[in-house]
Amino acid sequence: MTWYQTVFEMIDMRSFSNLWYWIALAVLWSTASRWILGVPFDMVQRASRQGGQAEIDLADMVRINVNRLTFVMDQSGHWLTGFTMAMLTTLLVVGFWYDFEFAQAVLFLAFPASLIGAMNVWTAYRIRERNLAGDALIRIMTRHRLVTQIIGVISIFVTALYGMAQNILVTGPL
């Protein structure tokens, strides 16, 4: 057996039957719901419970990440949006028109992740425009996490249904 066969046997381009794909899906959504606008959610919880210095630390972390994100979007947001849409369109066409399962699997990861990215940008601009702090900042960060988790649950559910259907079509029913 050549190294090429060994690598592709281990990676398995039929992604929905690959354990590594499902691990990547779980890590994606675990990370997305843990880090809200680049801030670990435990900081939001600590600020909500303790106030004081924890609330100041949260405001500082959010300010830094909001300024960083809005700066990037102000400078190159159109290009990033265009590139993201082109990549998603490419994955959609290659995955479903040409029936390439790997592109379908990547699309099931990338599309909802791009929704979260757009939501991050929207929330960052909202925080910056309203100059949110204190309880209002904690509320928007908590709501952002809840919507992220809802998108994650829907994404995992849809991916699991589609993945099971693909596996049944490829291998046949038992």
C-alpha cells in the first residue's frame, strides 16, 4: 500500500462517514458558543455575577475586539464578503451540481459559520454605535451566544440528517 492510499484511507473523502468530520463539527460549534466576539463567555458570566472589576475587564475585552473587528470590516469588508460568498457559491456548485461529497461536507460547516461571522460583525457595530456597557453589554453578549447556540443546534441537526441520508444512499440500508 502506498502512502497516498494510506493517507486517503485515513482521511476518507466520503466525509459524512468519517469520524474526523463529526469531531470537527463538534469542535466548531463548541468553540463558536464558547467565544463570543473573541471574548470567552465565562467573562460575561463572571461580570454578570460579580460586577465591579469583572465588568470593567469584560468591557475592555469587548471594546478591543469590537474595535479590531470593525476596523477590519471598514478597511476590507467588501472584499471579505465577496470572497466568502464566492467560496460558498463554489462549494455549493461543486458539492451539489457535481455531487462531490467533500464539498457538501465543507459547505455544511462553512455556511452556518459564515452566518455566525455576519452576526459577529452586526453585533460589533451595534455595540460600538450604542456604546454599550454594564448590563446592556452583558445582555447583548448573552443573546448573541443564545442565537449562536440555536444556529449550532440547527446546523448539527441538518448536517446529521443529510449525513445519514448520504451514508444510507452510498452503503445501502442494513
